[in-house]
Amino acid sequence: MEFFKEIQSLKAFLSQKGNSISIGLVPTMGALHAGHLSLIEASKRENQLTVCSIFVNPAQFNNPKDLEKYPRTLNRDVEMLKNSGCDAVFAPDAKEMYESEPTIKFDFGELDKILEGKFRPGHFSGVALVVAKFFHIIKPTIAYFGQKDFQQFKIIERLVTELKFDLQLKSMPILREADGLAMSSRNMRLNETERKKATVFYQSLSEAKKLLNSGKKISQVRDIVKQKCESVDGIKLDYFELANVENLKPTESVTDKTILLIAGFVGEIRLIDNLLLNEN
Ligand code: PAF
């Protein structure tokens, strides 16, 4: 497996491979887990070359403490990627990606003001900026993202459409621990007690889905979920919403085109999760 820290050396490697090769890109912020490896596997199945980027992108953190505490496990990540058969890793430092403080800002209209956007202003502009840079540098045929960051995927779809990037996007299913907790790099920061408490988010989603399918109104379900989460010491709910899968606008009625989204804190650690109403 090749390892690059510099844009120019990565580009030189890719251009040696020629224009006709299909490239799968798995953009990550490191602290890899089985969810990331499932993206690598999908990319390997569908492309001739797989590149994984590892970059904790300062531009997408609205909270400096969150950036500082984000888990960084580069040596372990590189070992995992070697074992997964990934072809190349791109792990630049912040200066390589941002020569100076970025001035470009993206505005995705309502899509980046709701849900995560409401609680993390500027977050999606930072995500779009770094993802656009990766697309320019690597020119992937297919880029892979996890469904856990559902709103992020919608933002990137919009980015690709509006900037006419010539590539395909794939959203891959959430991988869960045995007790339902969605795999996330941030789970590494949970202590044993917090780790147990964190399951309340997936339990809430599953219970909400059952209640909605049995005819309860979303307003009632919202109250039940709020109560359930807030009865656990140390859990703070940011939002729980039923939304349309296309535009993420809140909706009252359940269809197979709706999704439940949840976000909140376990102690200091913020987690997100979601459940499509047409999946189990
Ligand atoms: O989902 C992530 O890990 C990040 O937001 C991404 C897409 C790698 C951009 O930094």
C-alpha cells in the first residue's frame, strides 16, 4: 500500500496509473472502524484502485475543543488499511490542504440550516470544501460515504450536481455494534458508562419506528423519545425528527420515503444516528 502526505506525490502516482483506471475514494477523518472498512471493501469490489483519505478537517469543526479531542490513530489506521487491501492512503497535514485560512464558503440553502446545520453552523461548508478538494485532487470514479452522516451525503450530492463533478456517489449502510450503537470514530471517546448510555439513541429510533408504524403521531413520538433520552443521566438530546429522504424537510406522515434522525450528547461527546423507515 502506498502512503502519501503530499498532493503532488499522490497526483504523480495516480497519473502513472493512466486515465482509464477506475478510482474508488473513501474519504475519512481516521480513527477507522469496521464501517469504514466496509466502504473500502465496496470500493475494492467496484474499482481498479482504492484511495482512502485520512484528514481531520479543521474547517468542519465549529467547536475547537471537539477538533482538539477528535481521536487520531494514524498508525493503527494505516495497519487496518494495509490489511483491507486498500491501494493508497492520502494523509495530508492541515497546511497541505489549506495554505491559508479558507475564505470560500458554501451555502446550500435550507439544507445546511436544518438538523445538524442548526446545531453546527458552518460545519457543512467545511465538509463541502474539503470534499471538493479531494475530488479535484483524486478525480475518483466513485466516492463512498456512510449512511450515518445522512445529511452530509445530501450536501455532497448537491455539491456534485452544482459543481458538475464527473463522478458517482454511494451511500453505504450503517454498521452497528451488537447492542445497536452505530459505529462511529467518536465512540472511541466514550468511557464504559457512557458507552452503555449511548445505546439510547438507537433504541429511541427503533421504538419510534414501531410506534409510528402502529399509528402514533410524530408529535407524540417526539415527546416519548425526548423523555426516554432525558431520563438517562448525561444524555442531552439536540433533535429527533421525521424527515423526507430527498430534502430532509420535517414531515408528519410516515412513508417509505421518510427517515428518522437523532442527535445528542452523551456527556461531552456528540453522536448522531438515523433509521430509514423502509429498512429494518
Ligand atoms: O464523514 C467524514 O468522515 C468527514 O465529514 C469527511 C467526509 C471525510 C470530510 O472531512
